[in-house]
Amino acid sequence: MAVLVTGGAGYIGSHAAVALHEAGREVVLIDNFINSSPLAVDAIRALTTPDLVFVEGDVCDRAQLDAVFEMHDIDEVIHFAAHKAVSQSTSAPLEYYRNNLGATIGVAEAMIEHGVRKLVFSSSCTVYGQPDVIPVTEHSPTGAESPYGWTKYMSEQILRDAAEAADLDVVLLRYFNPAGAHEGGTLGEDPNGVPNNLVPVVMQVAVGRLEKIEVFGGDYGTHDGTCIRDYIHVVDLADGHVAALDALDGQLRGTCTAVNLGTGTGSSVLEVIAAAEVAVGEPIAYEIVDRRPGDVEQIYADPARAAALLGWRSQRDLAAMMGDHWNWQSRNPHGFTE
Ligand code: UD1
């Protein structure tokens, strides 16, 4: 039996594929390379097995998805495949709703049709919107600030309803901010075009692809005036998915449960830059500019439920994240290239 990983060539999906293999699971990956590279699949194979099953395809295409379920013995699914650029989602909301909700619905329908029960869904702390109280627990109020965020919020609701009606067992994993890379430096984050997220920007400045970091806002009500986020090592995040699948055979069987995957520690933008400078061994140029519209001042996770229900805790700190991310970026300054 195998686990189907949608979006398996992406940043988190690729690291999850390696973690699943290391945990002894058979893995089938599907990805349409819209925001990822075939070279990521080669890197996964080099870390796992050369005959790992990869299908190039679009999960929004039900015929393609059905063919995967028919050809392989799938008994669990991790659904990552989605568009994820917050700013792009505000200029192309319908595209985001069509793609992200279409994918969630298609995956759930295909699972039900093929008698597959266990699903782990890639959600986001963005469903907490602008939190009034931090750390956020899974009981904190939910909402969203962007069409991207709403696609995660709505996907969660769709899956809750499908779980209720069709006996799907689901873990909704609400990720905080992933960073870092596989420790070998052959697998990591490779955003298309100019990155939107902080850590890839920091690393591209360090490697000379960008001139300086624009720090969005230095006048927030935090200890150094910059925003606070819960950065989590992508390998810890990947391990959280293995733990979630295991839990679906144990105490989470028969449920649809939201679980935060974060460290419980907040770091400011300037603290991230300082940790990156230690990893790189050189100063990294930055300038404080205006706030970015829609940014939350501070958010970090209460990770207690993940510990209680999944037996999972993050293991790696910010220094390790920056060290591993730099190891990947410095060995692959232009990401996955021939
Ligand atoms: C956002 C989304 C999150 C999504 C993630 C990945 C929200 C609230 N969060 O996270 O759901 O999963 O993107 O796409 O929608 N920063 C700079 N300069 C930069 C880039 C970022 O100062 O060039 C700052 C931001 O202002 C923020 C922090 O760095 O304070 C982290 O930003 P980013 O990496 O974009 O992640 P989020 O906005 O937290």
C-alpha cells in the first residue's frame, strides 16, 4: 500500500516524500510542475529510491487522478498541491478558488470513489487571520485575510463536511512558516521568480541574486518593531505529516481534526536576518521600508495539541533552519538547475 502525495515536487511535498520513505512507506508523487521542477524529483529519488513512483499530472483533472488511484494501491493521501502566493491571490482570486478548491474537492471525491479513508491536508496558520490572542490554539477564531487564505479556510470546511458525510478521516495541518532544507543540501526551496517570503529573500540576498532585503515595517508593537512569526524547519514539518498519518490509524481514527504545526517560538524579521548572518558568516544587507498591506503583527503556535495527538514536536531551532537553508542555497545558488 502507498501514500499518494499531491504537489510532491514542491518545497514541503518533496521533504515529506523523503520523510515518508525514511519511515518505511511506499510513496506515489503527483505534481504538474507549475511551481516546481522535475529536478526536485531527481533529488528526491537520489535520497530515496531510483524507482520511486512519480506521475506528472494535475490533481484538478479527475481523469488523471482516477488513473493514479486505479494504477497504484493507494491507502492514504497527503494533499499539498495548491497555488500559494498571497499577493497573486488578490489579483487572480477566481484562479485561486478554482484551482485550490477544485483540487481539494477532486482529491476528496477520488478518495471516496476508490475507498481511501485517510487524508492529511496542507492547511495554514493563515486561517487564524489577525489573531487577538497569541499563541494561537486550534480553538482560536478563524477567518482569512486573502483569497489564498480563504481557499485554506474553505478547504478545511469542505473536508470537515466530506469527513462527516463519507467517513473520511482527516488531519488538517495548520503550518506556520516553513524554512530550512534537507541537511544534505540537495533538496530545498526553489521559488519561481522573485520570492515573496522572507527566508528565500534573505538567502537570495546572501547569495547575490538580490541586492537587499526590504524589511516590511519597523514600527510594529514588538520588541524590535518588526513582525513576529513561528518559523519551523521543513524537515520537522515533513515529520509532522508522518506522525499525522500514524495518528489516523490510532487515536485520530474516525475524526477530522485541525492541528497546528509550529515550534511555539516567535522570531522577528530582524532575528531571522541575524540568524542567517551567523549561518552565512557575513552581514546581509537590509533596509526597513513601509509595512506590507495585510501582514499580521505577530503570530506563533501553541503546539500542545500536536504533541498530545500526534506525539510530534519540532526538533530544530532557527539556527539550524538558517544553516540548512544556506547550505542548500549556497550549493545551488539558482535552485534546481542542470
Ligand atoms: C504568508 C501567509 C501564509 C503562507 C505563506 C507562504 C498570511 C498571513 N500568511 O506568510 O499563510 O503559507 O505566506 O506563502 O497570509 N517580510 C519582509 N520582507 C520580505 C518578505 C517578508 O520583511 O521581503 C516579512 C513579512 O512582513 C512578515 C515576515 O517577513 O512579517 C514573513 O513573511 P512571509 O515569509 O511572506 O510569510 P507570511 O506573510 O507570514
